[in-house]
Amino acid sequence: MSNSDTDIEVGLSAPHVLDYDYRRSLGPVLSRFFTGLRAGTIHGIKTRSGRVLVPPAEYDPETGEATTDEFVEVGPGGVVETWAWVETPRASHPLSHPFAFALIKLDGADTAMLHAVDAGEASAMKSGMRVTPRWAAESQGSIKDLSHFVPESEGSAAAPEAPADPTTDIVTPVHVEYTYTPGKAASRYLRGLKQGKILGQASDSSGLVYVPPRGACPRDGVPTSREVEVSSKGTVVALTIVRVPSENIKVDLPYCTANILLDGADQSFTGLLQECSLEDVRIGMRVEAVWRDASEWDYSSENIKHFRPIDEPDLPFEDIKEYC
Amino acid sequence: MRDVAIVSYSQSRSVRTERNQNEVEMLMPLIKEAVKNSGIPKEEIGFTCSGSTDYLSGQSFAFVMAVDAVGAWPPINESHVEMDGAWALYEAWIKIQCGEVDSAMIFSFGRSSMGETAETLTLQLDPYTLAPLKADAISLAALQARAGLDAGKWTEREMAEVAVRCRAQAKSNPDAQVTGDFDVDKLLTDPYLVSPLRKHDCPPVSDGAAVMIIAAEGAAHKATQKPVWIRGLEHRLDSHQPGGRDLTVSPSTTLAGEAAGVHNGAVDFAELHAPFSHQEIIVREALGLGPDTLTNPSGGALASNPLMVAGLARLGESARRIWAGHGSRAVAHATSGPCLQQNLVCVLEGE
């Protein structure tokens, strides 16, 4: 998190990236299409009314009826129906220099497919122009096996070697970048952590104290405008032993994650429970936060390394049952 | 059919970046105001439905956390659509039509500023043949704009005229983001952003939130303002493959408009959810709106475009205008998906 400590009313912000892959099974229709692309052929499919859909679909979007099982090889050349000139490509775009997105009706098709056209400059683009595909040097098993189209005057390209096995599924990566801003309440909480304090906020209606605060009392929907520093000590109100590895977990398996009700708070707080045997962890157990060295404090929950047991008698279940 | 009315509406100002408030903090004062103006005690509102998408903030279950702003104890009757708030309103309206509840709160929020919205929107495309090409929202709209230019359905000048009119009309809207007097000739000398679209043809990136309360007859008369009746409400969609349909027309808007009864009376004004300038021309034509119908007096989505809110805001802005006495029968439209793929039409009437 960035920002100066003095400008208390400006919310914090931090980079945040979602990055994950989906593996999608294709089914027979799209499997035929994607297998074809690897061999430099483009397949459409016939609807019951005889129209050829490219890309092929399992149904006719006009009637909702299933399409036939008749695949038709189309193109590889076709006509640009409409185009958009991208003067400043994004990092994620199919080409890194200026190019056109276009809807291209391939020879023999009745619908147009979306793809990129590499024509050098906008003045080389025209609706109605003929284009021909360029194939990816290496198959990624995706729509990008057809790398892009070029003006037909540049000549046709040799088709890649036909694959031995059909493509039955594809990987579609998702990568989204954000600059996350958590808002006023969470910014104050994170600024507190930077100073080694755990700051909750009290509900304007009930006085209940929420940690971490998000600005609202979730019971009543009213603001939580009063800041309350809560203790680093608390009581275990729920726990679980984690035995399954996960990419984002940096501690050794097995380990204990606990919901801890900090003294002075009315909402439990999730933390790692360490420095004790897993056989000893229990509801009602008293624990305290173990902070990193103050020189390492940032606007982060990671300032608290973990929680550890303290030598205090357990709280009886009756006292904490509302939070368990 | 039960008579159902909009009884209150609150919205935030649309801003480029809402840095200091999270979604809950933005919504709380709006909910408080909308509930107060509805005249219905909060605990008596039968149903709550929100419209938003977690992809805008990149936070899973952001829509669940937003319920904190309502106050959900004792547990409330609640639902969510991963769509613009206009479709949350549709669900709430159906719930009232079914007789399950008599009133409902609809809210929506979108903080587009945290990500690259044009690119985030590629996640709504067909994941096999479209999404991997990362055809962003502006590029797809540009394909549509060129198709209409080629077909002689509009000119770049007519597109610029839409943007100029919307932003001039937005001057009287205190919540609008991009407002002012612009010169068509001067705008047409600007370079293309994604040809044939220039910057003025595209919506701003906006953060915002909105809350609406609707009620069936009976409950509707408790409000501080006269009810604005929902006389018709329908939504329809076209194929998600942009190459599989004529991008210069919007058959789904036409069908929804006919079902909603747009032409059962004169239309004083229309609030059309057209994020790109040429899309207003398409939607006007699809709804058969004549030159007498004032379009987007609020400025529309070219002036303020908080994603997931801008559609609901067309209904809300229409109600506000009827409350202000500037017309008694309005058509509000919301869109979703690439190139006007899905469309909702609502006919509103004052008393």
C-alpha cells in the first residue's frame, strides 16, 4: 500500500492481479473447429436451414434448433465486413503493433468471425477487402492457432502439419489487473496496522465493534464512525486444521487457522495459530498476536505473523457461544 | 398484473475515481435517503435485489459484502444478479407480480476506476472464440459503428452530434460527470481513438452507485413523491456472436419495446442506455421514437457511465424528471453485453 500517513482522508490503494486458467472441454463441434485450426483449415457447420455458421455452434442462434452434423470447410480466404483500427494496441491484444479487429466472412460461410487483420496501416483497410489467414508457428490449442489475417495480396500461407490427435479441450487464461482502493474504513484499519495497532470501528446504532471494519454495521446498515483500538489478545472461537496444500499458503502443513475474538471486538478475526501443538488447540483458548519487527510494518495484515497461546485460563463456552 | 411504481430513487454523483469510499460506504447514505423518501419503513421492504459484477473490483463475493450497506439482521429476503441494476429491478418487479412481496429495494454499484474496464468486459465474451482475442468493448463498438457508416445509416457527424447534445443536456444534471458545450466541427478534427470512434463517441470511465425502491399499489402511496408507475417492462437478447447478426439494428430492443407498450401513448422523453454515440441512433430507431421525443435529457451514458449502474440510472433519471414535472410518460432502456446484445425497455408514467 502507498500514500503518506499524514493525508488521513485519502484512501490507500495497491496493485491487485487476478490470474488463473480455465481448462474448458470443447464438445464435438468446437473440437472439430480447434483441431482444424491446428492443420490450417477452418470448419463451419450447417444449420437445418442450410446456413453455414463460422465459428461453428451446436445450435442455430436464429431458431434455437440443434445444428446438423455436417461440417463444411470454409475459406481460408474471406471478406472484411467491418473493421476497427486499433492504433494503440493493449498488451493483451493479438498483435503488438497497430492492427484492425475485423468481422470476416470466410468464403462459403454465412456468418462472420472476429479476428485481427495485420494490414500495416489504417489506409490499407477497407470494408469488402479480401484477407487470408496466417497460422501460428506453434499451436497453443486456441483461437490464436489462427494467428491473424493479412490482405490477400500478400499471398496465402502454407498450412501447418495436421495434428495426430484431436483437440478436446483448451486452456483460457484470465489475467486482470486492478489498482484496488479499499475505502475509508479499511484504509484507517491498514494505517493502524502500520503503527502496530488493531483498529476496529463501532456501530453508530448498536455500539458493536467490527474488526476489520468495512464502514458499515452489517446488522443495521448504519455507519461505524467511531474508531476503537482493540487488544492484540483474544480468544479462539472457531478453528480448523489444514492438511491440504494450497499455492498461496507459506506455512508448513498441517497447521491451524482460527477465528479469534480479540478483546474489545464483537466480530472474530482470522489468524494462523502457531507455537503450539495441534493437539492442544481448542475453542476458548486464550491467544495473542505475534507481530513482526516494527521495522517491517507496512499497511498490511501480514504485520501480524501469527497468534500463539498465552498463559491465561480458557474462557468458558457460555461467554463466547454467540461467536462460535 | 399488479400496478407497481418507482417510489424513490437515489444516486451518487458519477466520478472518474472514487478513491475514498468502498462500495458499502458509497451505498449507505443512498439507501438511507431512498428508504426515507419511500415512506416505507426499512423492515417492511419485502425484498432486496442488487446488480453488480465482482470483476470490476476483482474481489470475489464483493456483492455479498455490499449487503452490509443494507443491514441484513434479522436475515432479509435478498438476491443478486451479475448484471446491470436494471435487471435486478426486473427480478424485483417479477417478485412483486408473483404476489410474494409488496415492495422491494434495488441497488447497484460499480467502481470501474479500479481496473481497465474495456478489457475487463472481454470476460463477458464467448470464452472459446472471442475472449482469447481480447476484443475490448471499444473495439467491438467500433466494429458496430463502422458497419453503420458503411451501410449509410449514420455519419461521423451525426455520431458527434449525439455526443454534443448529451453532454450539453448533462449540464443541468448535478450528478453527471462529462458535461459542457462542445463544437461538432472541432470534435471531428480529433484523432480516432479506435477508428471510426473518437474519444467523444465513447463513454467516460465512471464510479457510482444507485438505489431504487418500488412498491405495489397501496404501499406506493406512502412515498413523499407521487408514484411513477411501471406500465410495461420487458427484456430480450440477440446472439452473443457479433458476426452472427446485423450490428446496425437491434431486434431485441424492438421486441422488448413492443412488449412493454412503448407506443401505447405519446413518449415525452426517453432515457436510452447507449454508451457509444452511434448506439443511441440504433436504439431510437429500434424503439420507433420520433423527433418529438427528447432523448437522454440527463446526458445518458455518454455523460456518466458507472458500469452495472448506468442502466438502472436510466429508469431512475426518468422518474426524477417526471417528479420534477418535465413530462409524464417516459421510455427507459438498459443494455448489457457487447454491441447492444441484450436490451431492457421500461415504460414509465406519472400520475
